[in-house]
Amino acid sequence: MPDSLIRRCLFECLPTELLLKILSGLPDLTSLDSVLHASPTTYRIFDRYAVDITETILACDDEIVVSYHRHPCRTDEVHHGPHPIESGVTCAYIRVMFYMMAAIRSSRFPIHSLSDFCQNVIDPFWWETTRRGRSTLGYYMPENLPQDAPPKVVRSLIATYRKLNWFSLDCLKSCLTRLESVCPSRPAMGKKAFRKGRRAGTVQNNAEGLDQVPGQPVVVLVAGPPSWVEEQRVSRAFWRLQFLYDMQRAARGALLPTACPAEDVELLRNYSQTQLLSLYGLPHPHDGDGYARLHPEIEEIYSVAQYLETAHGCHWPDEVVPTTLPGSRSRSLQVSRSGESGWWPLPRHERRGDKKLAMASPAVRLWPGLTRHLAGRELAPVTRCAGFAFWSDERLRGRGLMGGQPEVLGDWGRFKYAFAWRSLVKGYQILDGEMPACG
């Protein structure tokens, strides 16, 4: 008998208590899904302890469930109270959506109308901060899985987790490949020359002024594989889409409460992706102006939506047939962390990572200050194809696209970084939708 078969037989014969410890100690739900597919014994054990095992893997160390508090008209304001400390690789935002989708798929979602859904479900997890054990104004903010959640529902959510994990990593690889192929330009003048030109009236601090100044290539510094925060921004955006798709599927499958008005159910059934995203308060994806007025996750969501459309020709992750994806097998997607630049380690929660997630990404915080030089409609196509809304300030600094705190840049800082972004926009337009490459 081969050694591998012997080891598998020994694993299958382990006591239930030990297998429970092994399952509960797995790093993420993708690993759990792999074990359940590989081991009939663990599959049977999971049917008995599905909720406990899943909750343990998703558990965090702190009492705080979610999320952030921000005024709808601000992208730089953040709640300064305690934040969740993640023990694994799944942030609190995704956990809350995971629990909500469990309620949806179990036909236990406590909404009674579309307005109730927007007011008591979307608003709290979109804007509010709550503590475990407290309810806020009657909002629906699940803190864990229902103890009587059917194992098949939990397994379906784990399969969704795996699929969205695959999409998140593939989207990151695609965006990172595009990002690493571009080389912005910087002004061929320094701060003193800029100030002297401004006093003499030879340099204009606007879009016309950018075109009058010669440029030179930026010396690019490579930032390495994606960080935990960068991965979580992408994953969170995919879960935002999946949550709305689950709501629509529930409306089509008669899984919503019977008290929900028929006209609201009919609307959810027939809504397009853009109409469903409007429930989040997001504008049309081609309306790129007014970044300061919009929710800070808008560009993250529209970036993954563009990835799905361009890479897979669909609007929702569930519209993609798994067997058509690279690395798929008969029963599950093979999630890979290898990219063109090498293998990516599984990132752990980084220091202050939760606070970074609670704020708009560095690029989104920078763009409102560049509106004198660039229109949002010019930026949106360029930034979404390379996922600029996902990237950390370290990665953007390495490409000369920002420096320091975006909110406190002076005239020279805004001019210098607007020049770099403008060079990408001009190259993108000249190359008819392709990012300009270095050299």
C-alpha cells in the first residue's frame, strides 16, 4: 500500500475530538473546504459541528464586531474607538456579510420591505459601528451564525468563500501585473522652479499647466506581494457584490419573508447590477466625478465589477461556471497564491490594518485634491483596470503617485502627483484603453 494511502487511512481513523481540533485550527475557510472535499470522515463530522467549526475559524480576538463610522459625505473621517483585532485572514466586514448571507440562504432574513432592507440592514453595516451584545436602533447586525443553521447552508457559504477567494487573488494578480507594467512620469522641474514659475505666471496650477511642463520617468520601487489590507479590500468588494446577488437570488427563489411586499420582491428579482448597487447609495459606474461626496468603497466595488466584466464577461461571481476557470477541478477551485513575481505568503492581520480598512484607500483620499487637474471621468477607466483603489500608500509611493498625507498636500505636492496621474491618463487614452508601459 502506498505511503500516501496509509497516511490518509491513519488520518481517517483519528478520534473525533482530535479531528475537531484539527478542523478548528485551520487558517481559513478555503483550507477547511479542501479538507472536507478530501476526507469523508471530516465531512461527516462537519455535519454535526458545522457552526462551531466555522465560527472558530472566523473568530476574532476582540469584542468589537464591525466596522467603521463615517459621515456619508466624507472619505477621510473614521471612528477612533476600538477596532477588531483579527486572529485570521478574514476581516470583520466580510464576517458580517457571511452571517447575513447565512440568514438569507436559510430563509431567516428578518426584513419586511425594500425600505426596511436599506434602513436596517445596509445602513448599519455600511456606516455604523456596534459592539457585540448590543443592538443599535433595531438594526440587523448578526454577530455569529445561527446555532441551528443547516450544514448544507454553511457548506454553501464555505464554497462561496472559496470561490470569492479565488476571484480576489486572480483580480489582485491581474491588477498587480498591470500596475507593475506602468511607469508614470514626474515634472522635469523642482519645487523651487515651480514656485518661481507660479510667481512669474509661466506655470499654471491646473490641467493646462500640466500639459505645458515636460516630464521624465519615475524611478520605480517594487513593493512586493499584496498586503493583508490590500487583499481584504478586494475580498470585501467581491463580498459586497455577492451579498446583493444573494438578495436577488432569494427574491427569485421565494426565500424572502412572506411579509415582504410583492412589488418589492418583483423589483429585487428584475434589478440590474447597477440598480442593485444603487441600494448601497452608489451612482452609475460611469459617473466618476465627485469622489469626495461618495462612499469610500465605491472604486473598490467598481474595480472588481470591471474585472468580472472584462476577464469573465459577467456581472456577478456566481455567473461564472467554476469548471471554466483556470486551475479548476471537478469539485472545487484550486486557489493559488503564485503570481508572476513569485509565491505569495498567506498574509496575517497587520498592525493597524483594521483602521486602514475603515478609511478610504490612499488613492481615493488623494483624488479629491486633484480635481483641479483631472476630472473623475478621466481617472476612473485608468484606475479601475489596475486596481489603484486597492493599493497601499507604500505601493503608490514606489511609483511616484503619492507621498505624505493626501489631505495636507500643498500646491507643489498636488501639482507633482497630478502630473504623475495625468501621465497615466494620457498614455491610456493614446493607447486606446491599454496602460502605458515603462520604456
